[in-house]
Amino acid sequence: MSVIFTNGEERDVPAYMLEYLIREKKIVAFLRADGWVQIGKDPIRKAQLPLIRPGDRWSDFMFKRDGH
């Protein structure tokens, strides 16, 4: 995932680091499939509660019913 750090440097980082980099104010933008997102200007996902098991994704929970 491409990001732009506060010093203007553009680098690729693992996707799992994105939330940390945003929270710690280390980046000013990141690249989505539909273009660049500017932190503080463009809408981004709000922080979510921790998941139950490692490897789970929020989309997995949204579509599970009756424990399946």
C-alpha cells in the first residue's frame, strides 16, 4: 500500500500498518483503488473495536448469521 509520510516521502508499506500510521499522524495520505486519500480532508473509516479471533475481518462478521 502506497502512503505519503509527513516529510513528503512516498513509500509502500504493508496494509496492516495503515491504521497505526494514521493514528500516530505519521502519514498525510494513502492510496486506495480509487485514488489518493488525504488524512484530515477525505473520509476514512472510523476506528473499530477489536475482533474476536486473529485473522477475522469485519466483513466476515457482517455476513455471518446464526453462528455460521
